Amino acid sequence: MPFAHINSADIHYELDNFTDPWTKPMTFLLQHGFSRNSRFWYRWVPLLSGQFQVLRPDLRGLALSPVPTESYKPTEELFVGDVLGLLDHLGVEKVVYVGEPFGGIVGMLFALAHPERLHALVLIGSPIRVPREKLSKKFPVKEESWDAALAKGVDNWSRQTIGQRLDLDVAPRELVEWWISEMGRVNPQNAIKLDHLVARLDFTSHLSELKVPVLYLHGEKAYHISAEQLGLLRTQVPDCKVVTIPGVSSGLFALRPAECIGEIKTFLKERSLL
């Protein structure tokens, strides 16, 4: 398993490339969301890797990029540094960055700090600020708080709130159980620390600073994506295309991978990037 030692941590990544060996394909960086891992992109790899190089990192403190709980202090700067360090480690100059919710938040942070390293930024259902109160009401837990539910195991919290991440009207039961099991591999205390970081982030005042082409994909029934957010993306981001995928709410990247990839390719062609 490949690792890159970045800022005192070993960051695990997967790199897939089934293009002709004499070519230099564009690189797609696929970044997973909160308490997930690089395996969640498994349906994307065969659809992309015959034309592109596909990079899938595990976020610091999660999955195969573990950090001891006592020293795990997630910050915006640390996640940005991990992306930059990984690209430098691999000698990759620019990527199409694709992130699903928290992975998209990391992408926005990276785009603000290092726009020169991105061909484009693709956000799949990422909030520009997390509607924590709305989510807590829609997906209540039996414990007194999300922290308490997470402390009993990320799989415990995930099972109670899985509709926040997967459209249960669309996702097969086997996929739901796999998601819960995979999320349960995360250290609960690391998840709590990361959740506190996510809860306070707000990109509203920074959207106009995004200087890379942005594609925003969201499910038609997504409960956490407000009309206000979509309006801000359309009016504040200098170059932003918003696409609605019908018939799905959450878990768009996992449930509609071919449609997402088709929209990304169209977007890149429209901007003469492909």
C-alpha cells in the first residue's frame, strides 16, 4: 500500500492508471467525505482509469491514514498541506479535484490557497456551510448529542443518521450496510474532532475568491442543499456551473457515478480542458 509522509503523518493513497504507458493523462483526485475512505470511490475507478490517472487519498486521521488521537488536531491548513504535499510527492502539477461533501470542503480550501494546482474543482453535494441544526432535527440520535453517538462508535452514529449520506429509497440494503461498516472503522475521537472543525466552517464570504472553474453537482431531492446556497454559487463564484441530477437526494456520487462523470467530462470540454 503506498504512503506519502507529509507533515509528520503517513497519508495513504491509491493511484490507478490504465491509460497507454506512453501518454501523460490528466489526473483526477477523488476525495472522500467525513469518516469515509478512498474505497468509497470504487465505482468511479473503472469508469475513469482507462482515460485518466485516478488518485484517491485517505484523509489524515481516517482509514489508512491514522493519527494517534492525542496528537490529532485537524485544521484547514493541515488538510490543504496534505493535498499539496501529496501532489508534490507524486510529481503531479495539476488535477481535476472531485470531492464529496467534506472532501469538497477540503477542495474549496485548496482552491483558495493553490488555484494554480487545479484544472477544475468539482463539488458533489458539498455545503458552503453545514446546516447542523437542520441535520440534527432531521436525523436525531438516541443519545443526548452527536458527540455522544459518535463516542459509542462511528458505525453507531452512522446507522442512526445514514439517510443523511445515502438516499434510502434508492440505495440497495447491501450498500447501506457496507457504508455503515466502513465508517465504523474510524476512530470515534478523531471523528468527533473532525466534526467540530466541519461544524464551524463557512465559505459564504469566500465564494467570489474561487478562481478556478467550479462544477457543482447535487441530487434533485437533496434536503441539505438550499435554494439560497445554489443561488450564491451561481452568482458569487466567477465560473460556476450547477447541475441537478434527478431522482436522488444524498449519496449522489455513489448512486449515480456514470451520470456524475458524464457531467464532469461535459464541463471540462465546455472549458476546453479536455
